[in-house]
Amino acid sequence: MVTFKENVTKRIDNTIPQVKEMFKLIWLGVVDSMKLKGAIIRTIKSEVLRKNFINCIFLNGIIFLGTYLIYLYWVSPMLNYLLNHFPTLSNMFSIIYFSLWVYPVYIFSIIANSKWYTEIAKESFVISGRTTFANSTNGILSSLVDEIYRNLLFAVILVMSAIIAFIPYTNFINFVIITWLYSFWCFDYKWILRGKWNLLQRIQYFETHWAYMFGYGLIFTTCSFFFPMLIGNAIFSILYPLFIILSISAKPTKMVNQDGILPKQIPIFYVPEIIVNVILKLYIKYKNKRGAPKQNPSTTTPPPPTQTKTTKQN
């Protein structure tokens, strides 16, 4: 009979080949994400891809990023020099500029990018050999619930990332989280278009392919993570279409060796899922409380003197 100590020793010994396999899968993801030449060629050949990609570059690279860099490195220093003795005026100009230009353009770019990314994903899906999109097996209502839950999940992850950014010495943890998130965003278009999996199934697939997925998002995240937020988001918006195109033809591989201490599945979205579930339960509880019919005092029997409140039913 194998003792506990022998079992632990065996698993530790098997961890070395498992770690080697992990790095191999990470590298495989990196290689697949760097086949940018193929993505660019497909973009040039396809009118739909070319049109939407040019729109992304023009809006995010020229209108938003270009004007922001001009302000940051030319207009702002000049104003600080001219209004050296009037710092209040300089601050007022910055507030007006961000309120009337930067943030409105940023919000508009988020909306426009969402439309362009969807069209790019659909066209790439067709180019890959699919002539039609599979219909979701879960129905319209379930798909809508999936989409709401998905957006809430992403919002929670981004808020968590913002909070972690304020904690000292957590930059690496934040980088890992964002890398997995970016990778999931790239592949999620393909999974949605296939229409075979709901959100939880897509998350499970992603978490069982955690090593490859980290490698796939590594280069993408590195290109934008270390810049200031607005600049990094603009770079992300320009590069994202290329990584969507590459993800359509990519074939993720999961770890085969399960004898070591490395996990088969990393619950990457576990904490955000718990938070989202709590938010939804609180919201449903609030809606039920608001929607509960009020009793008419003239037609109801008053409670006994010793009873301070009615018992709430689940």
C-alpha cells in the first residue's frame, strides 16, 4: 500500500516534467499569438477585415491616441510655460479638454470598437472555413442572461485589477490577471460564434487550458500593460483585431501530464464569479422587495403586540 509520504514524493518527482510541459504550452501560445504576418495578409485580402481594421487604426491610433499625445507632449507643456503664474487657468484648460474631448472620444471608441470587433470576428470565422454561424442551443433568453453575466464578470475583474494596482508589489499578479483576461477576450468571439457552449462551459475550457492561454495573451498584454491607462487602452484597441483573427485558427492545447503538483484546472474566474453571484442575488432580493405588493391597512389584521415584524419567506 502506497503511503502518503510516498505519494507526495512521487508527485513532486513528476512535477519537473510537468513544469517542462507547462513552459512548452506557454511557448506554444506565444508562437500562435505572434503569427501576425498571417493575420495582416488575411486583413489585406478581405475587404471587411481591411475596412474595420482601418477604422480601428483611424479612431484609436490617430483621432484618440494622436490628439492625446499632442496634448500630453506639446500643448500641456506649452500651457504650463505660458501660464506659469496662472496654474488655475492651466488646470481649467485640462479639465475642459478632458471633459469635452478625451473622455467623450474614449467612450465613443469603446462603442464603435465593439461593433468593429464583432464584424472582424465574424468575417474571420467565415474565412476560416465556416460559411454559417451556429445558433446557440440555449435560446435567446439564456444567451441574453449569458451576456449580462459575462459583462458583469469582466467589470468585476477590471475593478479587482484596479484595486490590486494600488497595492505595493502586486504588479506581477495584476499582469498575470490581465494576460488571462485579454486571452479570454480573444477566444471568446470564436466560442460565441460556434454557439455550442454557454459562458460557464467557455470558462471551464479556458481554465483547463490555462498554460496555453497565458502564453497567447502574453505578448498582447506586454504591448499595452506598462503604459498609462489611456495610452495602453488605445494600443490595446489597435492590436486587438489582429489577435482576434489569430485566435479563430488557433488550437489551444491543455496539459496532459496530471501526475505532478501543478493543477489540471486553475479557477481563474472563481473569485469574480462569487462576487457577481452575490451582486445578482442582492439585486434580485432588492427587486423582489420593491415588487412585493403592499398590504392595505384597512383590510388586514394587525399583528399581535409581541410581534415586531413578519417573517420573511425565502
